[in-house]
Amino acid sequence: MLSAEQPDQRRDGARGKKISLGDVKIPIYNLATKEDHIAPAKSVFVGSHFFGGDVTYVMSGSGHIAGVVNPPDKGKYQFWTGGPTTGDF
């Protein structure tokens, strides 16, 4: 799980050059699910802070990321979004 206490997110990238999520300036759609073990909502939220551009964070009510492909007319799943990813989860 990512933590806000991990400020240096640079890693060896292509051809040995350092890359950083802060260098990513394109709009990001960051999707998490409330109870998923693959994309835990808190980790995805914290990870949203590392991008250098606009981030849309969405948390789905599904227990697994695959649940978001269910049609909305079934009424099975919910989602929450709004505003920049600032503050604590």
C-alpha cells in the first residue's frame, strides 16, 4: 500500500532514466473499489497525489474492480467522486 510518507516515487524507467508520476501531466481517471484487494480505495486515493496533472478519483461500491462493468440499471453498485484528491482518505 502506498503511503503519503513515501515522497520519492522515482523509479528506474526506460533506458535507465528516472521517471516520476509527477511528470505525468495528462488527465488521469483513477478508479478504486471500496473493498477490493487489488486496487484498495485508500491506496488508489493516496497514489492519486503523485500525478502531476488533473486526477479524477472514483470509488466504486463493488467489492472487486470487475464489478464496475455491471450495467447501472441493475442498481447493484454505487460510486463516489468529487473534487480534487486532497486531504486524508
